[in-house]
Amino acid sequence: MSELSALTQQAKQLKQQNRYEEAIALYKQACLISPQNPVTEHNLAAAYGDADLLHDARYHARMALQLGSTYAATWLVLARAEQGLQHFGAAEQAYRKVLAIDPTQAEAQLELAQLVWMQSANIQEAVATLISTIKQHPDNPVLRLTLARVFEGAGDVAVGYKVLADTLLFMEDEVLLSTAAHLALDNGDYEQALLHAERAFAFAPEYAPALMAYCYALMANEQAAQALPVIDSYLQQQPDDQLALAVQATALRLCGDERYQDLCNYKSMVQAYSLQTPQGWSSLPDYLTELKQAVRQHHHFKAHPFGQSVRHGSQQPSLLRFKDPAIQAFPQAIAPAIEQYLQHIGTDKQHPLSRRNQQDWQFNGIWSVLLKSQGFHSNHVHSKGWISSACYLELPNTVKQGNVDGWLKFGEPGLATQPKLAVERYVKPEVGQLVLFPSYFWHGTVPFSSSDSRMTIAFDLVPKSSCC
């Protein structure tokens, strides 16, 4: 194996382990060994993109293209970097370059549709390119699955389900079937959802989405007792899967199993704290004013992204990529609260929350959400987190009134159950407040009606020793 091949292989392995800094260093060496090589430039650009170093990703993607790269993947790296840098016109052009090379590239189709949707809030504009491509490739199931996910993400579940139902007439696999099961559940067709889920689980019992779809469908059809051993067995192999813990909790609650109360002690495990004033600001109100202004200027979209809980609002991912002083000081403002929470939950080795507590932490995502009138978060969990959060920067006046409009809620599942399960705890938001809770808790917010907005920062934490 040549030195260049060895470096590239080692860097690829490091990147797969999320050791981006080390991978980037090796890819740089590869560029020195083989200058003017579009492949080495592409690899470096992709590594910078994965590390969320978007200026560098854009620079090296452009270099790869100048050196003659004809790969759709290079344009995809550039598109993602441009979008992350909020150059939306350039991002759209780059996505279309990807699709000019390979129109069946499903990731680019999905991301282009999402970008158009978030800017326009117009589903017909969002799906136009994808539908045109499907007409040229009518038997491509991945494109059809992508179209269904776009409709689902934009809130038109019925159309998304019809797309998949039509696809299943000529093609079946565990991915199509498990997605169809979820959409059928959201569309209120519980019996059909169970049929899809049973077939998906039979196709691939080790495929986690099929297993989850099967458990969801069982609980929607009053068969939680059958779902419980399935999810218990899965958790023996994947004990930190937060979605699986949420599904287990739901099944335990439906079965009246006493383990539920230990798993979901909302009174103890949901805690609220005040932010600490970071260095450089004279008071917390001064800091919050500057933080709110800094965060708000990065909200440019009209509509929510796909696959997220936000409805009637926008979401800005990767907040710490922005260099505003107030945003960069946010980790300092929340650190004391996090340390208090870790002390509070303890280190019980038998509990899925506290057994991971090594008194250290790192971010596994940090973002901001801006909700408008009628906005809310649908009930959800954070499948790749450990501890999740909500920090309030701006609240509508209705939050201060006697109802629960705009409040945070816990315990109401984001899946259909028979019988239906109610909210078990509400938390009234306060500006400058940070709420921390286990990532496997079902949580959402109550819609509000107001001319004011509701703006938050949220993040997931994982133990520093974890690979995320």
C-alpha cells in the first residue's frame, strides 16, 4: 500500500470515530504528498464539513472542483457548507449541480427540497425537482421514499403515506415497510400500520427502525404487553438508545408496570435553573438581551426543517459555529447548572440516566428554535442524547397568563397509543431559565396564540467519554 493510500485509510477510520482533528491532519498530509489532486482536496473538504468547519470545507471543495473533480459528492460538500454559512442561493445552485451529475442522489434531493421548503413554506415548490426526477425514474424506490419523507416533513402525512402505499405495490423491504408503518400510524390507520410493521419486522428483526415500528404499532392496537418483551430484549443490546427507552417507558405505563415510575420520575428528573452571568457582562439581564439579539439574527427561514419537532417556526442548527460573543459565552452561562444537575441525578449504576454519569459532559448538538403564533414542538425524544434541555430567551405574553399556552410538557407520547396517555407534568417557562431532563423523556410544548415569539436555545449532552 502506498503512503498516500495508507494515510487516506487511516484518516477515514479516524473520521468514522468522530476524531475529526486527527483525520484532518492526515488528510492535509495527503494533500502535501499529492498536490493538485482533486480527490485529496475532496477528502479534506469532506472532513472539514463533518467537523462543522464550514469556511474550510467550502474552500477545499472549491479547490477540488477547480482541480477537476467531477464527483457529485464534492458539490454536495460545497452545498452543505454554503447552507451552513447561510449562503442559501449558492447552496441551492450547488445542490442542483449534484443532481445534474446524479439526479437519483437521494440525500441531495431531500436536502434541496428541505432548503426550498424552509425558505418558501411552499410544499409544491419543494417537491418540484423530486417529482420531475421520479417521472424519469419511476421504479426507483429510494426516490419515492424520499418524496414520502418530504411530504411527511412538511406536515402532509396523508400524501406521504399514499406515495409509499403505491410504492409497496411493486417493491417491499424493511425500510419502506417500517416508514409506511409510521406514516400509517400518523394518518390514524392503526390496523394497516400493524400489517406493515409486522412485515418489516419479519423482513429484518435486527433492523432498529423496523423493531421500533413494530412496537409502536402494537401499542396503537392495544397490544403493549406484546411490545414490552421486544423492546426489553433490544435494550439489553443497546442500553443507551434513548428512543428505545422512551418506547419501553410507554409500554411499561400502558401495562401498569411499576418500573415506569422509576424510569420516569418527572418531579425529580426535570429540574430548572437560572443561567449564570458570563464574564464580560455586568448582569444576567444585560447578557440575555445581547444573547437574544445575537441568536435572532441567525433565524432566516420561514418554515421548520424536516424530521424535527418544530411546527410553525424555524430552527437554526449548530449554534456555536457563530462567533457572536454572547453565543460563544453560552457554555459558560450554563455550566454551573449542568454541574448541579449531574450532582442531583447521582451515579446509580442500575438506572439508565445516572449510570452514565461520570461528572463530565460534552455537547452533542446545540440549536435555536423560534416559534411564531400557533407554534409548538410535537412530542418527541432526543434519540442520540443523554441529557436534553430548553433555555428560554424570549416568551410570548400568553405564557404568563393562567393557562398552559407555550409551556413545556412531559409524558405525552409522540406515538399513538390505546388507550391515549396524557401529559404528566407541565413546566412554566421563564426567560433566563434552563430546564434539564433525560433525553428519553417524551416532551413537547403547548401551542400559543400571540403576536410575540417564543425563542429558545436547546442542546443535548452526552458523557465526555462517549463517542457521539
